[in-house]
Amino acid sequence: MREKRKYPRIQIPLLVDMTHPTVGKVRALVRDISEGGVFLSLPDTELTTGAKVKLTLLNIHQKEHQHTPTIDAHIVRVHEQRIALEFSTVISAHS
């Protein structure tokens, strides 16, 4: 079966806060991430496909005054306790 994804995914253990006006802030575990989006594991959500959210990367080793990146995204798929998000802007790969 041919891979249809535009960007390769990597599996990396990350935590994010997903924010939406309806549900507030929800902490989620990243299952995998690519330049174009992210796949999250999280408790049941009332959000549906098309909902626009903000994701903030969490760094457990950060100092209080350090800010972590926040990016706009929208939900492209919801399945049980997993959610696929597409970034509004493609994230550049770092060499």
C-alpha cells in the first residue's frame, strides 16, 4: 500500500495543551508529529472535525519565564480517544 501522507511522521514523546473556547485547555500526549500536523491521544472530547484550536508545546524542563511555541491548527479527524490535527502553517524542518 502506497503512503499518501505529504510529510513523514516521527514518534516523539511530547505533551501539549490544546485550547478551544468551548472546552478550555486540555492536556494531551503526542502520538506522532510531522511538518503538517500532529496526532494526539486525549480523553474524550466534544470537539468535531473542522474545529480550530491552539496547541502549546510543553517542556517539563523549562524555566518559568521561558515561553514555548503555540500554533494554530484545525481538527481533521476524531476517532475514539485520538485526534488528528493539521497545522494552519507548515512547520519547517530543522537540519
